[in-house]
Amino acid sequence: MTTQNAAPAVDPDKLMAFVFRAVEETGAALNCALVVMGDRLGYYRSLAEHGASTPAELAQRTGTEEHYAREWLNAQAAGSFVTYQPDTGRYHLPPEQAVALTDETSPAFVGGLFQIAHGTATDAADVIAAARAGNGVAWGDHNSDVHVGCERFFRPTYNAHLVSDWLPALDGVVGKLGSGAAVVDIGCGHGSSTILMAQVFPASSFLGVDYHRESIATAQQRAADAAPGAQISFQAADVAAVTGGPYDLVTMFDCLHDMGDPVGAARRIREIIADDGTWMIVEPAAGDHVEDNLNPIGRAYYGFSTLLCTPSSLAQPVGLALGTQAGPARIRDVVTQAGFTRFRLAANTPFNNVFEVRP
């Protein structure tokens, strides 16, 4: 006689609790697009500048249709992004939210985070198809919200920490940059990190490299506008084709885990770095074990890893797919396989780990 295992009992209270959580999650997913909408239409900036407003006032000031402004404000109030004043019918953007949603110079700015998340979700159908086929989705195949949002998300953090915290945490690097060093910034994207370093250290020369040609074109224009006298150039190439050297400083900002062959990239860096040079790797904050990353930041990063970073790696030769939450141990393994002998965590933020790697 065969006995089948009985289906586990369902707790109706836990079931309904999860259903209500699913409703909350749906609202959060929709709010990603609503934040992008508020950013593009100038709703947040208007509220920050003019204070509490009615839907009609907001619509008039931003040149938009009042019904959209009304429903958008109600959605923002329901999610506690703005507060509603029933006695006046006005909506108020608290000062903390105003900083996070309008001040692109603040490290707390989240507009870019919502933009890259919105762009990533927009391309989910391509990732689903790639998962079925067993291939990847290249970075350049994503929509512009991914590329622009990525730069807007990371730039405020680099502006806040790169020169004041991260570079000084590296042994002897600031002194070299001050007297004149050769630097290559690999995976530079739109060039924010490269341009920032070039502006602060005019005696040094900088090469920004990225395999996405459209990003390099943007970086070249931004460098011409922001640092016309700096020793800065850009090259559209993957790591294997990087020219020049030996380099006193090699930097990678939030891109090693996106590469198809990070070990091969590390071996190339070992070839072009000076004997006393430094490789600074900035990666998303992560622990070495899954359970270390089961938190809100890890959840967001695992989401980006599934829909953006892992597909990018799988679209390239080798396709190692380290994942956004690779952790220090896996990064150490990559660089030691390439022949580097010194590796340490030099600095960190709630969102980033900064590693110092030496030959």
C-alpha cells in the first residue's frame, strides 16, 4: 500500500498576510515608474521649490494635465513620499524626500536608482527569453534609462567618497596622483569617475575605457565640457584591448561582476599595471554567504543581478556571471588567480566595498 504525503496545512492568516504584502509589493513596483514620471515632469522639483500645492497648482506650474497630477499626488501620498493636508487639499514634499528626490549632488539622491530600476524592469521580457534560451542580454542592448539611471545613481556616491575617502584609503596613491601618475579607469561608462579624478589631480593622466561605444561618446563630450584642460582621454574597448601603461593606478567602479571573463580581465590588468601600482576595485556591498545578503540592500542588488548584471556577463565570452553579490572571497579568488598577491578591504559604505589590490 502506497501512502502519499499529505499537502502541508495552509494557515489562512499567514496566507492573507502574504496577499496583502503582495498588494504592497505591486504598489512599490508601480511607484518605480511613478517616481520616474515625477522626476521627468518636474513634479518633485516644483513641490520642493513652491511648497505644499494642490493638483491644479502643480499641473499649472509644470505644464501638465491636472488629472495626472491629482492621481500621481494621491499615489505618492499613499506611499508616504508626500504628505496630504485634508484641510487645505494640498500635498507637501518633506525636506528629507526633497533631498533624496531632487538634489543630484547629494549622496542620498535616489532618482537614478529608480530610473535604472525602471529601465531594468522594462527590459524584463528580453531577460526572460534569454533565461529560456540559455544566453545573455548585452549592456548595450538595454534602453537608455538603464545607462542614464546607472550614472545618475552612482555619480553622487563617487562625488561624495572617491576623493575624500576611497583614494586616501589606498596606500600611497594620493601622493602619486598629486605628483603625476598614469591612471586607467576601466568600465568608465559616462566618465563620471574618470572626470572627477582628472579634475582633482591635474598632474596625472587619465584613460577611461568602456566597451559600450555610446557611453564613451557621452564621456568624451562631458570631459570636454567639465575638464577641458585635463589630461584625459577615452577608448571604446574591452579590457583585453586596453592600451598604454604601465599604470600606477587602475580603477574599476561597480563593473567587475558584469564582465564575462573577470579572471581574464584581472590577468590583463596584471600585465599593464606598474610593479608598485594599485588596482582599486569598487563593488556592491556584499557578504560571502547568501544569508549575509538577505536584507533590503541585498534584495535590490540580487534583483539587479538577475535582470541586468548576470545577463550582461552571460552575453560575453566565458560568461562567468559572478553576480552583483559576489562578496569579498570571490573577488579575492578572481585577483589571486591572475597573479596578484595583496588584497584587502580598504573602505566601505552601506552600498559599496572598496578593495585595494597590489601585484
